[in-house]
Amino acid sequence: MKAQIQQLLEQTVSSLKAAALIPVELEPRIQVDNTKDKAHGDLATNLAMLLAKPAGKNPRELAQLIIEHLPASTLVAKAEIAGPGFINFFLDSAWLAKQIEAIAASPTAEVKPAVPAQTIVTDYSAPNVAKEMAVHHIRSTVIGDAVTRTLEFLGHNVIRANHIGDWGTQFGMLIAYLEKVQNEQASELELSDLEAFYREAKKHYDEDEVFAERARGYVVKLQGGDEYCRAMWKKLVDITMAQNQLIYDRLNVSLTEKDVMGESLYNPMLRTIVEDLQAQGLAVASEGALVVYLDEIKGKDGEAMAVIIQKRDGGFLYATTDIACAKYRVETLKADRVLYFIDSRQHQHLQQAWSIARKAGYVPAEVSLEHHAFGMMLGKDGRPFKTRSGGTVKLSELLDEAEQRASDLISVKSADLPEDEKAKVVHAVAMGAVKYADLSKNRTTDYIFDWDNMLTFEGNTAPYLQYAYTRIQSIFRRLGDDAQTGPVQITAPAEETLAQKLLQFNDVVHNVAQKGMPHLLCTYLYELSGCFMSFYEACPINKEGVTAAEKASRLTLCQATAKTLNLGLSLLGIETLERM
């Protein structure tokens, strides 16, 4: 709706220029907003107030000229001037009805594809090798996945990049311990608890100097391409990612093993990049290390930020890897846009790496590098979410608890469900609740984890939305062969409110894709469910006195709502159910 009104206003501005009513050099940023009060129409613009001063006209006078020059459209029933010069648009109910019919019939709920389609790399999840995924990994994983699904839905070529921590000095220690475990003919099951494996490896490293020396030697060999060390390293990576994949599948996250692009991928590029930065005069020697000074990023002392790209011992740093990573994504993957879903504490680090990559010519100005930062996951006490003993909470254990709590909830609400169906419902509700509780919060803020708020059928929760969808499906199920949809007639206020909310879905989806903000979609789906509930109460479907035409019209509204809810939740990676 907004986009269409915007187009009409763009045509109007051109007409006013052609008629010499406003200066031809004016290029206003046309903004159209939803009105808060329906008495003031459905949409509004401040265009007249924006143009009045440079055009040398009174805002209300200019608003009248805009209305007079608006192109004819079936979309707008009338336009009115309000206050100092706002223009309010009232949508035509017949036009609105046709849009709802189109949404109900469309597999995409009439969401328009992105133009132009781009190649977009999304960097998310990024767990470490030889460690189990902890609760803090969930934010990057589910936020990144929701945005990725949305971009893909809009027709972009999306390349998932799971930037796993699979390189570095700790791998000498891990290879040495894996060797020890295998030599002692221990069972592979000892690797099923990766945390314990890592802990034991670290203990041996700290307490056994012979072991530590062998570990340090393995680091050098691994980085030099030694086949034995490479094979042991790959085994560690494969075991870790197999366990991570179980988590991804359980959470309905669209990452697979083919999406792994770990730190190791960029290792062969590092030496060449450092040499090139030296050749360009960007990297200079400082106390034995190689450093790039960034004038555009100041340190605490106000001096240019010094970024070390090679240590005095010849080793490379994370900054070097991230420069290579940006270069690879532009030159090899041909990215138009790169989205990094990484916590907010990494912002300066990313800015440093990107500044160097741009200065060196690896990333042209037209390629967008975006840090879609997120806050921390906190407990109710406002501190980082931990176990009662203060340890890190494993993500798998959190999901186990979610399923147990969901099972208790469903047992009370739907006691008559068969066991096999109950298990499916429990899983969908549990995973949906955990994901939605995170996705529904603005990602830029810290997030308070609270079981009581996430696993409830009331308020802005996944179970509430899943139930809203199920409720609509039950209407069609009860009616059976009598559930015939038909042309939409918008006569009641609740029908109009629901119809207009349905039309906002296109704008919301595009906003999520542009801003990387899944909570916008969550808020919309919650509001849509509320509009539907109000409509369902105010506009009976199968009661005495309801005409066949009214019934068919309202069923089409139900169908359009169910389609939008189902599609919206699928973009969030949340399952819907036919029965709950």
C-alpha cells in the first residue's frame, strides 16, 4: 500500500514540476505512514510540508495542489488535508477487497520479489570446533537464519557462510589429545561430550610439558600442511559439525555442512594479503610486527588506530583473517551485500578489518558490508545466562528443557491428542517458543531469557501465533465441504482493519530483508493475529442470519490470514500445525 501511494506521489511531484508549480530541482524524500487514528484515513504523508518552504508556498495550499494533481487510481477513495498540511488517504474498499482475494490465491501472499535480485552472503552461527554450542550461539543462529530465509524468499541469491572457529594455536593441543585418546583405544563415545574432551586436552596441556611440546609442534605442522595433522584436524571438525548439525536440524535452522566456511578457508590467502598491504604502503613495520594505521578510527588517545595484521613471530591475527574473508566474499563469491550477524562487542574489530579491506581495494564502495549486531542473552537477574553453578548452559540442554516444559503445557491444554501427534506438537511448540522469544526482541538490545513468558498461549509468543493459525484451520475443518470461499465484501470495521493489516505484509517482509530485523515480522504477525481474533468475534461465519455471500467473503479473509501467518512463521523458521 505504502509503495503504491508513494508512486502516485512521485508522479504528482513530476506533474507539479512540469506545470512550474514547484522548482524542478526539488527531489523530495517521499514518506508515507500508517495513520494512528482511522478517522484520519488509512495512510498519510507530510510531503506538502516538506516542499512548502523551498517551493515558496503555504503548506495547505501546496497540499491542495498535490491532491488536484494526483493521478486517477482505484486505490484511493478520497484524499483530505489535515492540520498544518498533512494529506490523509482513505483506501477504496472495493480495491481493498480485490487485494485480499489476490493474497488468498497467491502462494507468496502477494509479496513482491526484490528488484534487483542480489547475491548476498549471510555470516551467522559461527560456533567453535571441539566445543558444544552454548546458549549464547542461539542469537546469531536464529536471527541470521530468519533474515536469510526472508532474503531468499524475496528472490535474492543467498550464500550462507558458517564462519566456524576451526583454526588457531589451540588445534595443536586438540590434535595431540585426539591422538592420545585414539592410541589408548578409547571409544569414539569419549568425543560425544566435546566440552569434556576440550577440558581434558587443556588439562594435559597445562600439566604435562612433554604433551605441551608435542602440541606446539603440531600447530606448526598443521599450518605447514602436514597430512597427518590435517587428517586429525578434519576429524575434530567433522565430529563437531555433526553434533552442531543435530542442533540445527532440531531448531529448524537452514544451515548444512555445505555452508561451513571456517577460518581455515582463508589461511592460504593471509601471507599474500600481508605482502600486498606492504606493497601498497598500508602496512608498516612497528616493533617487529606489521601494522596498519587507520586515521578514520581513533584510539582512546585520539591517535590513529593501529591494527596489527602480523605478529613479530610471523603469526597472523583475526583481523588478517577477516580482511581475507571480506576479499573472498567479494572476489570469489561475487557478493553485492554481506551481512554479519555477530554480537555488538565485535563492532570495532569488524570496522577495522573492513576499513583496511576497502583501502586496499578488495571491497569496492558499491558492495555493502553490514554488521547486524545483537546484544547479550541475560537471565532474569540481568546477568549473562548461566547454570545455577555459574557454568555455561549447553544449547542442547536448553532445548531439552524447552521440550519438557512444552510437553507439560500441551498435556494440560490438549489432553485428547494422540501420543504421536502430541510429540510433533510438543517439538514444534518448544522450538518455536525458544526461537520466537529471541526473534521478537529488537536484536540491538540485551535479551532477558524467561521460560514463563515464552511458553504461554497468551501475548506475543510463538504458541499464541501457532494457535491462531491452528484455530483458522479448525474453522475450515469443521465446515468441511461447506467451506467455500468467494469474493470479498468489506462492510464491517473489523473486516476493513484485518484487510488493511494483511496488506502490510509485503512492506514488513521487505523491511526485515533491508534492516536485518526479524522482530518487525514478529510484531506484525502478533498484530495480525489480534486483528483476526477481533474480526472472528465481530463477524460470524456460520451463524444464522449470515448470507452465503458474507460467509464466502469471510472465509476468504480467513484463508488470506492463515496463508500470511503460515508464510510469516516459516520465514522465522517456526513450524505451524494443523491441530494443537
